[in-house]
Amino acid sequence: MTLISALLGIAADRLLTHLHEYRRYDSFLRYVDWVRARLSGPTWDSLGGLLLLLLPVWLVVGLLQVWVHDWLFGLIGLLYYVAVFVYCLGPRDLSADVGTWCEVSESSDSELRQRAAGRLLRGEPMPEQPYDCARGVQAAVLLEAADRMFAVLFWFALLGPLGAVMYRSVSILYYRRTQGESFADSVAALFAVLLWVPARLTALGFALGGHFDSALEGWREAQREQPQGAAGSERILVLTGSAALGDEKALDDVTAPVKAAMRLVWRSLTVWLVVLSLLVLAGWAG
């Protein structure tokens, strides 16, 4: 069911773009704020406190996953799987954000360009030079692909809807970064654990979908920096993905590096789905 759900979910995400409007996590953030307002202190700022805070959400998703799995010969379970998977992709559509930036990248309206880039750069300042900005957005596309798609797909393939919700809930808190320092450290530690394997598998997908030898050299360069935590995983993604794309400085189109990054993401996603299909077929054959 997982493979079929993932394929249907990706198709629904691409074709039914109006669904993106319903992909909001405000209710989850209000729940976190409500709990944090009533339960504070060193105990609740620790990793254990974070897990206790998230446990009710994960428990509800997991129980529903088991409960509806076989309803109507599995049809209700399939719909539940697809709905949760699509909901956990995002929060916005990566392809749409890339398309928006490409459309306004040469606009004279700096505020418009800043707003379009901000959807990918997560609040980081936009470089002034067009080529530097394109390179920054290119790196952001590689990172956002891992967060919005690949990590969700990995945990969904491993644990079903529960896995997708586990990753997305921690990711939301990690990128929000408005809580106390100790709590933020706990979130960062848990996020680093959840991102570690998907980031490296995504980097491998970039290598298989691009210039393999160059990508491996980029990976080695990242490893020489002894990457630690989520920032280390993100460094591997950027260096491996950028190397897999090759050198495009000779191209006149400022959007070319970003478009190339998006094409690499789609090729890598194809690799992932082929591998997942082969693993499912191998399981059936065994």
C-alpha cells in the first residue's frame, strides 16, 4: 500500500494544485504553544519533554493508521495514507516556488524578487548580484527538495503516515525556531536524527541523477568538514547536489542554475521511486 499511496500522493500533489491551500500547520503550532504555555521548565525543554509533547499527535496518527487500514477492503486505508502523505509534503509546492522565482528573477521590482526568493531561502538575505542570487536559490532548491519531498517519502516508506507526520512535525518546529534556547536545542537534535539518513540518500539520488564523479567529490569535500547535526546533513546535500549539476557559469540565462536544480530533483525522485518499486517487488517475490 505504501508504494501505491506514494505514487498517488505525488500525482495528486502535481495535478490537484488547489490542495496546497489546505496544507497549513497552524493548528499544530497552536497546540504546541498551548502546551508550552502550561508546561514549561527544564524537564519540558529536554528531548524527553519534546517527545512527550509530540506523542499525542503521533499516537492519534498511528492509531488511525492501524484502525482504518482494512476498511472497505483497504480503500479507506489507502485514502488515509494518500491524504496524510500529501498533507506532509510542503508546506508549499517546490516546483511552484521555483517557477515563481524564475518568472520574477529579472524584474525591476526588488521587493517582488525578494519575496519570491524568500519562499525558498527561508528568510536568508538575497544576494544582490543576479548570478550569486541564482546560486543561492539553487542551493535552497536542493535543501528544500530534501525537506519537502525526500525526507517525507523516506519516513512514509518506512513507517507509513506515522513516519511522515513524525518528520513533518519536527521539521516545522525546527524551522520555526521561536522557542526557548534549550527547547530549540532539543528540536534541533531530534531533527538532525530524522534528517540524517534521508539527506544522505537524497545526496546519493543527486549523484545518480547528475554528474556522478563530480557529485562524489562534492560528498567527499563535505565529509572532510566532519559534518555535524542538521547543518552537516544540509552541507552534504548542497555540495553533492551542486557538484552533480556541473559548472554552468557560461550560461547567459540567470535562471538556468535553478531550473537545472529542479530537473535534478525530478530525476532523483524518479530514481527513488524506481528503487522503492524494486524493493516492493522483491518483497512480494520473497
